[in-house]
Amino acid sequence: MQVGEYEFYRDQLWTAPELLRMTTRPINGTQKADVYSFAIILQEIMFREEPYFIDTDTPQCMIRDLSFITHLHFGIRCGLLGVACA
């Protein structure tokens, strides 16, 4: 079964930014990345919405944002990073 581009990026919304920047990711991930993913899940439970529900960008744009930033800054948008959004 082939995953479309939208689904590919959507499925990465739970992935920690430091793992998104890696070309080869650790097979078992990292403890810090697990904490990040768990926090995203807690956000989903608390707000009963999908990850990053406040942002209206596509999953691909959100993943590009997360992989470009070193430290998480709330409210960052693709246009601010000079990345073209689909």
C-alpha cells in the first residue's frame, strides 16, 4: 500500500523536530523524542483536536517548519522561514 504525500507528512506530526532533521533516525527513537510525541498526544486529548490544530497550514508545511527550527517557537509560520507552502 502506497502512502500519499499528504498522509506521509501528516503521519510525521508526532515526530520530534530533532528526528525530522536527521537523515538516518535511530531505530528505537530517543527518550526525548518519545516525550515530545507523548506531549503531542496529551495536547490532542486535552483539546480534542489534531496536532497543531490552531495552524491552518498543510502537514507538509508544518513538518518543514518543525525541521527548520532549532528551538520550538510557538506561532511560527512557513512564510516567515521563506519556505513555500503547498
